[in-house]
Amino acid sequence: MDSLGAICGILLAFILFPLIGYKNLILVAVFPSFLAVFLIFFLISEIREKDEQNAEIVIIKNHYGKSYLWFLIISAIFGAGFFTYSLLLLAANSLGFKESS
């Protein structure tokens, strides 16, 4: 279902782009996002029990152990490092460094 939405969204953007331009297309694309945020914040409420406050972290810690939690933390750090590497490549390209073939 998600792939169908992605394909239909791209096709609709190609159809609307020549008709309304890119600025108005972005405004049209932002509208469903704001609508979703409005619906989530103002119309959906969650009833929490007192014991559920830190239930997710406790489940990870108790079920998988401390080593899995450390693995997640280290993976997040290296994932952030990989993201900055791609930004470094973009910055080098904008400074005039050419791609090697």
C-alpha cells in the first residue's frame, strides 16, 4: 500500500507540476501533512496506565539484554557518522572537487 501511494504521488506531481508550478505544488503537498498533525494532536488521545511510562525501554532491556541496547546505541552513532560523510561529499562537490571515474 505504501508503494502504491509513492507511485501515485509521483505521477500526480508530474501532472500538476506544469499546471501549478513548483511553489504551489509544495504548498499542495504540505497540506496533508498539516492535516495529519492536526488530527493526531487534537483528535487522538491515548490512555496510559501508570506502569507503561518506560515500558518500551524496560522490554528491550529485560528481553534482549544489555548488550542489545548497547548495539542499538553504537549503531545509531555510526549511522549518524555515515550521514555526515555524505554531507562531506556534497560539500566537496560544491567546492569544485570533481568525481573520479
